[in-house]
Amino acid sequence: MRRELERIEIPGEHEVRERSWAVVQAAFAEHEPQPRRRSWKPVAALALVLAVAAGLLSPPGRAVLDGIREVVGVENAQPALFSLPAPGRLLVTSDAGTWVVDRDGSKRLLGSYREASWSPFGRFVV
């Protein structure tokens, strides 16, 4: 249907196209190119990086880094579960209760049960 509509001759269509093209060409000929404005963002980013580097390399900056290391240091680190090493889910019993741990490391507390086990096909907790 599109091809059929394109074949239909509209009276004065050719003249209108030529006039509009002449208007577009005249507008383009009058256009004066503007110089590109320089962006200050790269200069600001470089200045910020240099200021941070200078601050960290100075004695007060090192003192701040040492303070951060003391607060977040390795001594205070606790292991975290990010994902399981194998597919499936784990059933974990702790002092807080029984947990189901999914493959992505997310966990859900089922309740304060002392013991728990999977059903024969692993669909239910018993």
C-alpha cells in the first residue's frame, strides 16, 4: 500500500519541493559557524586529581590515610559470603537459628530451630 501511495502524483508537488530546497540552501548559506566553546570539565578534573594526590602525599594526608587504615584495617575485617562455590542452596544452623543460603549469597532466617534438614528431593525444610 505504501508503494501505491508513493506513486500517486500530487498537483504542484515538484514545485513545492524546489521552493523548499531553495529556502534550505539559502538558510545554510547564511549560517555563520560559531567557534566551539572549550569545556572546563577536563581542567577541573585534572586539578581535583592533582589536589587529592598532593594531599595524600603530604604528611597530613598520610596521617589521614593511616587513620582510615586503623578504622577499616585488616584486623577488623570479617569474612563475608558473596556467592556459593557450587549451584544449589545451603541449609545452615547457627546460634541465631536455621538459615537458607541461596547461590548468590543471599540468606533468609527460617526461625530459631535447633535442627533442620532438607526433604528427600531438597524442596522443603524438615
